[in-house]
Amino acid sequence: MKPVAFWIEQERIDDELIPCLTVILKTRGCWWSKERGCYMCGFKRDTSESVKAEDIIAQIEHAVNNAEKFEMVKIFTSGSFFDSREVPEWVRKQIYGIFSGNIKRLTVESRPEFIRDEILNEIQDDFEVEVAFGLESASDTVRDININKGFSFSDYIRAVETVRNYGFRVKTYLLLKPPLLTEGKALKDVIESARIIKDVTDTISLNICNVQKDTVLEKLWYDGLYRPPWLWTAIEALITISNMDIHVISDPVGGGKRRGPHNCFKCDGEVIKAIREFSLLQDINILEDVRNTCHCYFLWEKVLDLEDIAGVPLVE
Ligand code: SF4
Ligand SMILES: [Zn+2]
């Protein structure tokens, strides 16, 4: 079986750019998406109940055998790598063995409830481990009401502390513009969230929301109740968070499309390029230089004011 996708890209480790293999595995999927699910999550489209444990190994081997040289690996499962229903224990151990001695860092994603000593103890290898959590917001209200995430901030902190006890790194995703927040409130929420977690996470990954198929968010979007975030909002958030002296990155997935983060569509390409370059080089001048370079910046400033007066998101 082939993975959903795999590719090589440059990643930054300790001021050095190295080639990184990213693999998106098809698994049985996130248990929470089967129960209730997060409003913006369309990952279940990449999952299948029929995936067997051996299929997961086959996907990893396919990616490794067909990729060029790499020194870091990111494994995404559209769920939780440490949930044994998705990736059984013996499969996880085999995966660690495949990369042991060959890479500098392995990044995996997990919901906090799967972070337990016996799971982390399985990793006895020489590579650095990074565990990524989709916290989305430090506000329990936003995470609960606007996202339906199904875990609390204290669940996240407990998991982070456990991961840190093993000397592993922590990456945290913050969601820019969950449903039913105005552009201005979304910006404030993400900045406040960064301020709260900056001392417990090594990296913040700004997840700029896009409208995925078959989601609650898609229904709101069709009804004119959601507009994907402006790229100017992302620029503002990245500048402010970077000034907190934290490693912050972002990849505007779906950027420049109606379903993805966008400005006026004319300047989107340049702004997206700046966000990607900044994420790699961590040079804040790249963001400052692109800020306010299009007439639509003025419109975006008006949206920030007017939406908060109107109390509802303004659409296109
Ligand atoms: S926890 Fe992650 S994978 Fe699961 S439903 Fe939420 S966003 Fe999707
Ligand atoms: Zn523009």
C-alpha cells in the first residue's frame, strides 16, 4: 500500500537546513473524528477502516525506498501516531527501528490522551523526537465551542510535561480563525494563545484555517457564515508571535484559493511566498517587507474594525 502522500522538503534544525521526508500515512483514522470530530477537520477522507498493521509498514517502506536522501522524518497519520488502534505498538517499534541511526529527528502528531509513559518508553533510539499537538487555542471556550476539540488545556499541559520528561521536543499547532470568530477576535485569540504557551512549546505552527470537504465548517462557509482568514491576519500573527522570541512557522495550505486563506487573490502569491520563506529562515524582515504591499491591506484593516462592530464575520 502507498501512503496518502510523501515528499522531501527543507527543514530547519539548530540553524541548519536539512532535507526532511514527510509521510502522510493512511490509517484507520482519528478516534475523535469518529465520535464527534473537530468542526474544520476533513482528515477522515484520508482514512480507511480496512487498513491493516502490515499496510502501515508497507507505506513507510514505499516512502523510504522512493525518496531522495533525507535527515529528518515527519509522520502524519490524520490522527494520533500513539493511538495503538491507528498504529499498533509493534508497528511503531518497527518504524523506530527503520529510522534508528539514520536520521536526526522524528516528528509525530498525537492527541494528548495517548501520551503515557509506557508509550514514550518504547522509543530508545538515537534520533531526537518531536511530538506535535493540535491545541488550536489556549482558550478552553474557543477550543470547546468553536472547534469541538474534545480535550482541555490542562490535558495538553499534562501531555507536554510528560513529553518533556523524556527530553523530547514539543510542537504546538494554533488554529488561525476557527469558525464563528471574527477576523479580529481570531487574531487576538491566536496571539494570546501563543503568549500563554510560549514557555512550554519549542515551536508554534500557525495552522491557517482552510475549508475542507464534508465538514461543519464547509456548511458554514456555504451559508456565508465563514470566510477563510486573510493572509494579512497571518502576517500580523506571525510578526507578533515571532517578536515573543519563539520559533514560529506556518504553511498556508490552500492559500490563494477561495477555500483557503486569501487576500484579494492578486497579492496572495507574494504573501504566501513570504510566509514560507520566513518559516524556513526565521527572518522577520521577510514579513515586514511584504506587509501592506497591496491596496487590499486597507480593506483588511476595515474588516477588522467593522466585523467587531457587526459581531459577525463579513464574507467576500
Ligand atoms: S483531533 Fe485532529 S484528526 Fe482528530 S478530528 Fe480533530 S483535527 Fe481531526
Ligand atoms: Zn491584495
